[in-house]
Amino acid sequence: MEKAEQYLKPDRSLAKLDQVAQKMSDTEWARKMAGAKARLLQRVKIESPRPPRS
């Protein structure tokens, strides 16, 4: 993507993101993201004012 850095927050850079990305393997990142997704969905489920549709 051209000029991707313009979409980052002011204190972020592509170089910093690359450093973070190199700290874990793809599998480790996938596990971390799956855990975050599960926590988010659990929180949404708890906070939902209506029961789920069947």
C-alpha cells in the first residue's frame, strides 16, 4: 500500500511495527489474537441486553 504510514497513529511507524512483529512467530500471534477475540466475544455476550437469536 502506498503511503501506508500516513494511516498510523502519530507515535507509530512501520519500523516499530516490524520490530513488534518479529518478536513472535505467526503461530504465536495467531494464538494471541484468538485469545483476544474470545475475550471480546465473551464480553459482548455478557453485556448484550438481548438474548441471542435462534
